Amino acid sequence: MTNSGSAVTVLAIGAHPDDCDIGAGGVAALYARAGHRVHFLAATNGDAGHHEMGGAPLARRRLAEAKAAAAVVGIEYTVLDNHDGELEPTLANRRTIIRLIREITPDLILTHRPNDYHPDHRYTSLLVQDAAYMVTVPGVVAHTPHLPRDPVICYMADDFSRPYPFSPDVAVPIDAALDLKLEMLHRHTSQVYEWLPYNAGRLEEVPDGEEERRAWLREAYAPRSAHVVERFRDLLAELYGAERASTVRYAEAFEASEYGAPLTVEARMRLFPFEGV
Ligand SMILES: [Zn+2]
């Protein structure tokens, strides 16, 4: 793949203030480093994502964590003030997503697939799908100028298999960005070192020291990006050549949605300009 030279704007829309980091933190770092514009958007404020705290104090803590993660790679992070665990694909939420997509004017949107264990993930995906096409209709959310055409929309990787397994059209090696992705996740303290280990029954494994935590985090999260390589080595070989693909250790992958602009070969080369990273 080659870079056509023009900067692209990428908008990742996740349900919670860490989902974009987990699904696309590596490519976000690569885009930002290459001078492209990246905006992360969380559809909820994350105020239910903890076992010991909640409500406004947790929402504010998670907003601060999201901003700190964004600062690691120099991207923007917006967190909508919707309650965690209660997101619904309402007209009001659809209008908000349409307005934000129009204001940010992305060339590429990344989001969850509609089949996912978490209702907020499912409904975030639905909201993005419901906003697709409507962003081009002038009479919808009429006070915000419509887009001339749909952005490309891609789903972030997951392991769910019904009704069909994640089937990526693009895989991006993120070896050169894994450290930054982990640094972003490190900023989500309330999640990666508190709530998620608690929820998994592993809280006692989490070390106290900053450097010990970083090492623990790498052990917990790097295998996820390695797993993407194992699953989609053939696609990496198709896109980058077998020799190059054989050296990749970490990757993120994306599947084009039928509801966005088509991910043609030309669009893929323009939107994922990551040859040789
Ligand atoms: Zn989530």
C-alpha cells in the first residue's frame, strides 16, 4: 500500500472511553505520526465501569484518563455524557452522531460490529450504521451542513463468531506503535488496573509500582494484537507480501461495512497508507 500524500481524517467511535484505544490505538499512533488527523469518540461516559466508584466522579475520572491517553499520541478524544450501560439507538442519539460525524468530517470511521457481548457496543455500532447515509441527507439534522458523500466505515476486530466471524479487509502491522498503544492503555487506570481485572477475577495479580504495571499490562494486552496476526496472516501476506508479513508480530484489522462508502483498492490505499511501517 502506498500513501497518496493527502492527509486523512479518521474518526473512531467506541462505546466506552477505552474501546477505541483497544481496537485502534496502534493505527491511531501511526496515523498521528504520519500527520493524519485522528479523533476518538466514546458514546458513553463510562460511569458504570468500576466496582468501587461510579456516577459523576467516575465519569470525570474516565474523561481525564481518555484525554491523557489521547495526549500520548497527539489525537483528540471526545466523550459523550451518556450513562454507561444504558446507551440506546434512539433518534436523539442518532442525531448527535450525525452532527458529530458532519462536524469532524472523517474520511474513515472505525467502530464496533453490531454483534458483540456488550449492549453499549452493539448500540454504538447501530448508531453509526443508522447515521451512515443520513449524514448525506440535507433535511436530516438540518442545522449542520450535510456531507457530500459517505465516509468509509470499518469495524474493529473482535472474536465473536455469530452470525459470522470478523472478516477483515485490511490488516495493519502495528509493531512500530505497540509501545504507544500500551502507553495509551496505561492511562486508563480505572479500567486496565482496576475494573477489568476485578471483573475478570484477577485483581490480586495487578502490581502496585508504575513500571511493574506497565510490564503487567504488556503481558495482558500485547497478545491481543499478536492474536490478530495469527488469525489474519494470509491477509497481511496479500497486502504486504509474504516476506514482510512473516516479520509482523502485532496488528490491528478492520472490516468494511456495506453501509459506508465502498472500500475500493484505491480507497484502501489512501485511507490505510501504512506500507513499510
Ligand atoms: Zn466497551
